[in-house]
Amino acid sequence: MAKFFSKNSTGPHEEARRRREIRRYFDRADNNKDGKLTKEEWFRVLNSSGVPTTMEEVEDFFESMDRDFDGRLSFEEFMGEESTIEKLFKSMDKNNDGFVTKEEFNSICKNLNADQVKLAFQKFDKTGDDRLDYREFCQMINKKEEESE
């Protein structure tokens, strides 16, 4: 299995084929078809495929791969790639200091008014420094996704 996931391919066509194959396995494992794997889904797939795995091992894997802290793995996270939330955070963090300020947030989210942004920052800015670090940003985005589900 490790050989299958290794990136020692012979070229871009082989890499694309490998990615499509992994995507098929990922989609098969995604029982509820929400585009993300839960710990339970991954645990079930591994054990039913003859790869004896403990839930503790699955939890360790998720802890190392879950880059947006939502407890599930997107395909990009599963592949060790930059997640959608990471890309969004980087696009908002205009000065690349590792934080999103209210001004940076407003420059991207023009559909929100100042009061909405202020409220979001009050709720998710745990340090009270009027800026969101990556974890705080993820918590805000994940909470918004939960509310829309």
C-alpha cells in the first residue's frame, strides 16, 4: 500500500493516473459522499481491506493530516496538499504575517458589512488582538460550514 501512495512516478501522465486511482479509493471510502473522510470511514476501510489498524492509529493519522482542524480529511488533505481553507487564508493574509486582520478580511469579503466582520472577530479572535491566526480562521470557516449544512 505504501508503494501505491508513494510519488515515485515516471512522469506527469503516471502521476495523473495515480491521483485518479487514489481519488477512486477515497470516493469509495467516503461513505456519506460529503467529500471528506471521517475517522470512522477511514478506520472501516483500512480494516475491511485487510490492513489491521487501531482507532488510535487513525486518530494519529488524522491529527497529522487534518490541516483545517475540522476532524475530517478532504482529498487534498489526504494527499498532503494545501487545503482550500489554507489557500483562502493565504489569499487574505496580504502581508504574509500569518494573521488575517479585519482590513484584510474586508478586502476579500466585500459582501460583509463592518458589523458582521466585527461580530465574527469578537467570536473567533481568542487572543483579542483584532486578527485571526490560522487556527482561529479555520474555526470560523468550519463553524460557518456547520451552520449551512
